Amino acid sequence: MASVTFFNRDEINKSNPIFSQIRTTVETVFYGNNVHKVNSLKEAYKLAKNSPGTVVTDMPVYKPEAIGLDEDAKILLFNDGAVTGRCAAARRIIGEEGIDSSYYAEIIRDAAYKTRYRKLYHAQALVGLHEDFMVKAHLLIPEGHENILYNWLLNFQYINETYANMYKNSKVFENEGDIYVFSDPDWESKDHPLGLAIFDPEHNCACILGMRYFGEHKKGTLTLAWGIANRNGFASCHGGLKRYNLDNGRKYTLGVFGLSGSGKSTITHEKHDGKYDITILHDDAYVISTEDGSSVALEPSYFDKTQDYPLRDDYNKFKELFEKRNVDCYIFNTGSYLDKKVPKEVTLRALELIVEGKAEFKAWNNFSDIQYLPIEGFYRELDEEYKEMLNGSIDYRISFLEKMKEAKGGRDKLPEEALQALYRMKDELNAELIERVAY
């Protein structure tokens, strides 16, 4: 099996890289005699349905039996309170500069102790839908928060007979323990009024305290899974994945990445007015193998998120895809070009030209390794005003990467070649300006 659940007694020691002070505390809470194991999605649904405050709507769940629910299952509604988004200010990553692991281990021990008189629910799910990448995840949460548990199971793959057999035959990742997430949404502290989300990504565990928002639990689990993927030869992705099934058996697979609101889902789900046979592979979280270029979806449903682990690892993994897997990278401007809005139709037409192999890129002025796709109405010569803006934009990015060398102890710094590429671009831009002045 991919991640390790059980250990021989002689393997439980401080030299085992799977364990840490925090992981040992978090995992131990799962074994208390006040813990009830939730063994199916049906059971989780009934617990959530009967949880105080739950609204049982009259809207049926789509194909409930296909996901392990009874045929009469309804959509459940629950009010989690004021917070409707994730709280970065409450997040602590063990391993980052200035993060005292002993201090947070003490907080977790105390939080665990305070749950001893409460009933806790333990759910298990699989992250990853193929034998090439599957890891087991565990969530522990107190009675009264059954809707979080139910939604967590819905957003990952609950363990049925089919997936249990797949997991038995899945690729084994050495020195990777299961993911453990311990949560107490009722936890309070005057020192941490926003709550705490403590992650130990190197040891695949987290503790979420005083935070009722479901996204903290979903994203926290995915963050740990992405970390496992990154350490084991995969590029971790948050974006859309679609395949164009073209004539003569040719296929073009496209991964779409970008910030929230930039158009990822629009591009991913676009059907191009029926011009192509399109398969939507995923619109959320997946990983790409740097060994063979294959991709594996991490979950059966959609949810918005971004990564919390290092940046350098992402850079290196994607660079490996570009250099060794014959993957091309295209940058789309889905916002505005100078003062002119880029309409959806322009973006999609550019994409169609690329998919059909008809896009003819041209060198951009004096830059040695930058090309652009000519689009009528969206080109401007590099006059002095434009160059001044471009110089400012490059300087901003240089400044950002320079700051990353020191921020968080250099945890997110990129390799020096990223900075050198920006400096080279700036030199080539200003070299052209000097040439014109001399002329």
C-alpha cells in the first residue's frame, strides 16, 4: 500500500523518519477509547443529517448510489458561522523559520487532552484515484461537527471494496506515513483568537484548532498529499485538465493553471461550440508524474485551493516536465493588454490554434527566448512608454524573488536561474533601447 498505516514495534522509534513529536501526538489521539470509527459514507450522512442545526433540503443527491449513499439521500445544508474562507494568519508550518515546533507541540498536547471527555469521530479516505498515486488520509473531529466529517468524505474517495483493492495494489512510497488531521473547531485561545492550523508537512500531519470552515480541513489534507507527491516524483497541480480528441487518433492534453478568477474553469470546461470531441479530465487537484508524464486526479470532486508548500519544489518539478517530458508551456493573458480588455473569444481562438498545431509564434523584438502569437488588435511596438512599464514590471518581479531568498528562512526561494532569466530580459530590453539611442 502507498502510505504506511501500521508499524512493527521495533519500527516505532525516534530514528524512524515517519515520526515526529507532533505527528506522534496527533496520531495517538485517534486511538483513544472515546473515538468512534465511521466506517461508511452512509453512516457519515446519517450522523450529519441528525446533527443539531442541519437543514435537510428537498434536493436529491445526484446519483447517490454511485457514491455510496442510499437512493433517497438529500443535500444537507449547514451554517458554519461567520468565517467563509481560509485564514492564512492562523496557519503555522513546522519547518519554517521562526516556528517553534516545541511550542506548538505543547498546544496540540493540551488540545488533545481537552477532548478526552468528548466523543470523537474518525473517518478514513483515499487521496488519489489510481494505483500510481494513492495515500490514506484520516480525519478526527468531535461530536457536533458531523457535517465537516461528511463533506470531507464526500470530497475525497471513501473506501469501498473497489478502492480498497486498488489501494492494496498501489505503488508503495517508502518513509511516507498516512495523513492524519486532528480537528477541534470548538477550541479557543486568547493568544490565538483566529484559531490555529498547524502543519507538519514532512511528517504528513496537521492539527486544526478553533476553525469551523470546511475548506481548512479539505485544503489541509490536500496540502499534505501534495507534499507526499512532490517528494516522490510528481508535480503537484491545482488547475484544470482536459483532453482534445482530434482527427486521426491524435490527442492533445491540456493543463490549465492560474489564480482564482483568472479563467481556469472557463477554459477547462469550454466546449468550443462542439468543434472538438473533448474529455474533461479534472478541474481541481491532480499530480503529474515526472517519470512518464501520466496524471492522477487526487479527488472525485471540485474545490478551489492553492498550495502551501514550498515554491522551489514546484519550480523544479515543472521544469523537469518541460525538459524531459516534452511538455510545452504557454502563457495566456486573460485580463487586459495595457488598457484593452482581452475578451474570452480571443483567448479561446488562441487556444484553438495551439491545439490544432496552427499557431505561428514570432520573436518579440530583441528578446532571445520570448515569442508571441500575433493577434489582431493586441500588439504594440516597444516604444519608450511601453518599455518604461515593462522595466517596472520586471523590476517588481526581481524584487519579489530577491525577497524570497530571506522570507521564511528562504523556504520559498527559487533557483538562481529564475532571477537570471529576469535580469537577462531586462538587459535585452535596455540593450535595444541603447541601440536605438545610439543610432
